[in-house]
Amino acid sequence: MPLLAYHSALPLDFWDLLHSLVEAMSSFFWYLTAFLASSSLFPLNSAPINVASAQYLLGLGTGDITGPVVETNMMGYASLAQTDTGLHMRQRSRAFIVADASAPSNRIVFINADIAMGDTGVRRSIVSQLSTQFPGVYTDSNIAFVGTHQHSGVGGYLENLLPQLTSLGYVKQTADAIVAGTVLAVQRAHTSLAPGKLSLGNTTILNANINRSPSAYLANPAEERARYQFDQDKDMTLLRFDDTNGKARGFLSFFAVHGTTSVEPDALPGAATFVAGFTQSNVGDTSPNTLGAFCESPGQSFDGMACDFNHSTCGGTVEDCHGRGPGFRISDFESNTIIGTAQFQGAQTIMNGPLAPVSGTVKSVHTYMDMATHSFQLPNGTTVSTCPAAMGFSFAGGTTDGPGSFDFIQGDNSSMSQNPFWELVKGKVHVTFLLASWLAILTYMVYIFPGAITPLPSAAQVACQFPKPILLNTGFAHTPYEWAPSTVDIQMFRIGNFVMLIMPGKLTDSTPPIFLIYPIGELTTMSGRRIREAIRAKLISTGVLGSNAYVVVAGPANTYAHYVATREEYSVQRYEGASTIFGQFTLESYIDKYSSLVSFLADNASGAPASDPAPVDQTSKAISLQTGVVFDAPPIGKKFGAVLADVETTTYHAGDTVTVQFVGANPRNNLRLEGTFLTVDQLISGQFKTVRSDSHPSTRYQWSRTSTILGTSTVTITWTIEAGTPAGTYRIAYFGDSKPLIGSISAFSGHLQLYGWIDWRTVAFNFFLLDTVLLEIHARISFAIVLFVHSRRSGHTQPRGTHVFAQRLSHIKHPVLHDPTALTMFRNLATQLTAGGNDADAKKVMSPSLRSDIYGAIDQVKTWLAGGRGGGQAGDGVSYGPMLATIQKHFPQSKMGLEYIGHADHEVSIIVGGVTNMILEMSKWESMAGGMAMRTWVEALVDAHGKVKAGPTKEAIARGITRGINQNTDVTLMTREFTAKIQIISALKTGKHCIFATTGALN
């Protein structure tokens, strides 16, 4: 999976990478399982099947995991341009529970989630919640969290830094949605546990995938390749779930093709009774672009020709080399339809054909392995080791599914470096950042976190990763937190003779027999074949299973550890080899470790294997540069949900697309999990009945911001009428939630009137206030004007509205002049900073210690407020000293307000105001750095306040925090850059709301 793309705005010269096929993979099985509920396609009572007696308890359930569908980067091509603007279908987690009926404690939970890949942090939260709700039932050992590897879902949920870059950091809203929906799916599956039977089948699917790196595949031994008909796995394996009467409840299928997703098989959310899971297997070098890769270079002699075989270039560069799907002459959706249909028909063939029974005990095994330092012996007795993570140059060359940029190419190894220039600059990338100003994200990263970019590799690292030329030494990049994983999950499931290997990397090929291997990353075709055969041989030779052992690979699961290529493919260093982050012995290390765990799957096995320490949580350190929703407002004279563009009055027919546009609000205000943003309703017997929702592939929901300043937006809903739709009268309904500038988020629909009015006068004045006063003043005056305008619209006389407005203003004073503490501590700070002329212009540069002093002060204040660590607490009259000294260092002419020492609320207000002003001062020079620092500062205040025991001290600290923010700050210090300014104000507003909500303190 390409991680950095052509459209990326990341300012590392080597990260202008992989040209995004934003739409090509966006809904790969977009209608794949929409047909599954139809008994004519998958008969729930099929022809007689040779199934075993009901020795299993089976549970199936789904949950909505759809994160923010707008203004959030998608996880797939790591391109800033791939930012979502709406919703085609909701993402789901599908939980499959299998328990041994005779020993129910022996059970496994397989989670098939519509996300790009599993993640350590998300899985950690899922395991924590389930093990708390079901003690001793669901554990770290028996829960597998597997992504469908679709490239069109919401991003920002992975806990390591590298995959967060294009999502502007960690997106907690995405991660929380995945966790909540997945836990719900398991709860539903657990509730539905009932006796049942399992059976197994497979079929061959042609023209649904190709190998996108055939030159690397050819590096594998000829005698090994001769054993296989194709250079890509063509088999689909399917595990069928039946009740005791032979009625199908669902299935899990395994097939290798890149960038796919499966969908909700029912029109309405949560209404599915048949649960279908389309799971990736060994997907690393697969591609759905089955026509091959061609040069799209208008005006060039090579336009329309096949790309270079070894390097996937056109005229020496990769940018114009693009894979073509089977429907590329029509549309990307047509390609999606063709590939999806092929897999649907394959699953249908297996479900309706003869299947083999699955019987035997249920077992699971799980351990952690530190891949940075794992030493082991090869079969020939040689001791080798894996390496700390690193990405090669060809990683930046991308793939034919998503090419890179500059002159990076695939197939660049240490013996044939493509360009010595990159060797010179890769350790000094901050120079290139400045040259590539349009790659803004990492420019900020460089300045905010000095040393955050990966260090130059040591001689030992170079030797360990050879022949990979190291571009990103991610295993040694720990600032601001870990760029890449080091410790991975190793997990296997056994259901009778069916074994799953849960892998942290991408594999390919899953031909029979079956043992489930869960990949941590993405394995290539030959890597998949080797590990599958090795584990099956071990199962048989140790007597755990007989010759009917059936082994499959499922992933990418649990931890995303990028790719796994064979040693031969690694030496070629195409994209997959360059992305095999732990070195050339990665595959062998997995084979060695999984083989050592086979004995734990025996019928009478007990205990747990030795394990390396679990990976350290990174989410607590996570940063986010994503701006929150500021406010929503309807246009003048309109209400939320009002129709802006109505449907045509003519009669519609099958194949027509119905389009309607509404006055909208930002859907990030409410994800509507287990709900819908739209419905298509049919008039039946005088009442409307919902027949379609935003889970159905025939509908689309698109949101568009029409004015950031005015807060207005529109929602466009389309419904493509399917063949067989009954004649009748239909309506389209829209459901949204709006966020006012002041007050709570409230729901509305296209049929209801939303509370509140905001016109241009309010908005213009609001943004004038952003330049003159801080958040609380801004909010109160905005509220006064809203009351004024609303009173006029309600029929009150203007004098009364004016009276309300004036009365509100009379209680508002300039934040620097309102409190005597502010007068003594921050006496005319703007004058101080500009003494002897415009000091802001004269200084030209920010104080070199300001950033480090800010973060040091944040840590000190957090401890000081919370107390209980032997370092004193606010109000003791002593422990504030070091923090005051730091503030005075940057504001030397300010007074300290010593007359208030010993009073917790006044001490806190002084310190909070001082640190806030330091951050505002930094924002003037480095706006985005200031915005992020303010978010960190506010989170620290909220966290510290939350740790103080209820009582007078907690209330005093709350008063001090709100007073420090409201009164002891000088907004003239703040950046005038609009986006950062909004981020700062939003952070302050959020922090004050959190503290006020728990204490009731306003001043």
C-alpha cells in the first residue's frame, strides 16, 4: 500500500510520492454483498451439503464504524488530495465468533473491518473493552482485528506517525468510531451465539487480479515458480456458517486483490441477518488493474505504450505510469463493478456448490515479537537477524496503482543507486523542506519538532538492511513519537482442520489447505505461498493436524507492519521490497516464529508462549493538526434542511439518477453511527416507509462548504434507481446536526425547522472580534448579537433588541484591563513588545528557547495543578516559582502580581495567562506550531484539572484557569493567520467548556 503520494503536500523532497488513484479503488466491492440477502443468489436453504454435526457455537454481528466523512484524509494512498467529501456507503465491522460447543471457553473472534488495515492502538482499545465486558471470555489471544484493505475509508486512526502524516496527525474521532462499532459488532455476535455447522470450499477466479511487480516475482527460483500456473493467487477460499438446519447465516471468504472493500448487504443500517465477510489474504503484489500499466503521457512518443517492465517508468520517471482496470474506458466505478462482480460470483459458486465439513477443536495462540532485534536460525543453521524499520528509495517510487514523483523509481537497490543527490540530502531534509514549500505538513513538523525527521542510518543499519538503500530510517525516529512499529502481533487460529495465520504484513496466495495466518502487513505472492506451506508442513509433521490441514492467510491484521517480500524479491527492491521494513530476513523470521507456535494449537495444548513486551501506547502522545468544526449557519432567509435544488417534476425510470440539494451542516458534528444521513422513502398506504439509507450502494451523500466565514454548506443527495424498483411515489430525506457558535449541537432534518438565526452582520462582527478579543469575549458578544437579531425576527421592537445588546456589552471588558492581576502582571504587553519601535518587526526571529520553554512549562504546570507528586500544588505560595521565572524570561517587563500569591485561583490565573501568552507569541512567528501548542496546552489543563479531587481546591483551580484564559491574555500577540487563529480559539473554547462542564466555574 503506497504511503505517500503524488498529490501529497508533505514537504519532504522524498515524500512527493505516489500519485493517488483516489477514485480508482474508492469503493471496490461497492455493491458486492448488496445481493447477499437475496435468497435467489445465496439460497439460505441450499442443496444438501456434507456438513458435520453441530459441534460449534456460532455468532455473527455487524457494527457501524464510519468515521468523519468530510474534511478528513482517507487511508489508502497517503495523499492529501484524497480527503473525503461525503459518503457512498458506511463502513462496517463484521464479527464472527466460533466456540467449541463441548468446551465453550475455546473460542475465537474474527473481526472483518472495512478499514485499510488493523492497528495496534485500535486493537488495544477493542481488546480492553471486550475483556472488561466479558472477563476471561475474549482476550488478547483470541481476538483478531483484520482490515479488508480497502483504500477508501476514513484515515488518521493508526497510532504510528508515518501513516498519520497526510491525515494531519491522529484523528481520534475516526479511531473512536472504529472501536465503538467493532465492540458493538462483537456484542451482537455474542448475543446471537447458537449451535451451528461450518463447511469449507474454494474456487478459481480469473481476470480479477494481476501481479503488479512481475519483474520482482521472476527473481524467485525458476523451479519454485514452475510449481504454480500463475504469478498471482487466483483461488478464493470460503468458510460457510450454517445453523443446525443447514440454513446459511453468513460466510468468510479469502481472496487476494489490492484495495477492496465489502459493504452492508441490506438497505437499512443494522438490519442484516446474513453477514458476509470478504477478507484479504496475501495481497502484497496484487492489483485489480487487470489490463496492465500504461504510459499516460500526452504529446510524448511513448504515450499509450506499456510502462517499462523493470522500473514501471515512462520516459525515465514514474509519474505517468498508471494501471488500468477492466472498465477504465468507462469509469473507475465500472472497474469496481467488474472486479466486485467477479468475487461475488465466486462466492456464490462456492456457497451453492459442494463443501467439505470442518470439524475439530477451536484453539488460538498470540504473542508479541520485537522485529527490530529478532535473532533466529535459518534451516541451514546460520544465525540471522531482522533490523529496525527502514523504508527504501523505491518506496518513494510508488506502484502502478499509485506512482511516486521526482526521479524515484522502482527497482533501485544499493548496487545501482538511481540518483546520488538523494544520498546527499536525505539526512538534511530540512533544506529540501524549505525548497518544497507546497509540501506544508512536514515543514511544520521540522520546525515544531527539531530532529523529528529520520536520522541518518548507522553502518550497522545499512549492513542489516542491505541491499536496500535507506531513504527513511523510521526505526530510529522517535520524535514526537514512534514513526513505525517495532513490536508486532503474532497470532494463529484453529477451527478443526482449518487454520488461520493472522499476519502483520501483506502476503499473497491462499490455496488449500487451510490454517489461518493473520498478516501484520502485506505479503507478496511467493511470500504467502512459502509461509503457508511451511506452517502446513509443521502442523502435519508434529501431529497437530492430518493431511487434510487447510491453511489460509488473513490480513493485514492487528499491527500494520508494511510489506513482506521474499529475499529474492527484496534484492530487486521494487516497491514491495523497499517497503519490507525489517530487512531481508523478514519472511524467514515470521516462518520461524509461527512454526514455533504450532504446538499451542494441538487438541490438548495449554498455557501460553513466551512473549516480548507489548508495544507502548502511542495515542497518548498523538498530535493532530485537524481543525475542529467552528460553527454552522444557514444562508439568510433559509433554515437547515431547506431544499435548495428540488428534484425534477418529470417521471423517473430505472437507471435514472435523482438529485436533490439541501441547506446543510458539517457531518463531523455527529457521525450518526448506526443511523443514516439520508433515507429514500416510499409512500405506501398513505405513509412513507424507508427503503434505502446511506448504507446502500445506490445512494450518495456529498457535503460542500460554501463559505468558511459564514459557516454555510450544502448537502447533495443522489439516488440511482435500480432495475426492479416498484413504481410509486418516493421522497428523499436528509438528516443532519448543526453546531452554533454558542450552544449545543442540535439535530435537524429536511422536514424540521432548526432553532436559531445568524445573518451576515453577526458573522462579520464575529470575525472582527477574532482580531481584537479572545474567545470568551468573542462568544458573549456573538450571543448578544444573536439575541438581538432573533428578537427582531420575533417581532420585538428595535429598542428592546438594542437594550439586550447593550446590556450584554456592559458586562464585557477588555481581557487585559478587566482584572488588577492582569494590570500588574501583563501591563500593556503589546507596548512592551514594541518598545523603541515595532519590536515584532525588529526581532525578525522568534526567541530560540521559546518553543522548548513552552513545552517545559506545560509539563510543569500540569504536575503543579494536579499535585500529589511531592512538587507542591497551586496555592502553596512556593511551587509556582520556576514557572513564573520561565514566563518572566520572555516577558521581562511584566509584573508578577505578588499580592495574590498563596491564593490558588489567582496563582493559577497568573501562570495560565503567562503560558497562554507565550504560546500566542509563538503563533505570531510560527502559526501552525502555535496552534498545535495551544491544543497541547489546553489538553494538559483539562487533564490536570480532572485529576484534582472534588472540593474547594478543584473549584479554585477551575476559576483560575478560566480567568487566566479570559482575562490575563493579550490577543494582540496572536497570529493573524486565519486557519491557525481558528484552531487556537477552538482549542481554548473546547478546554474552557470541558472544565466548566465539570465545575460550573465561569470566572
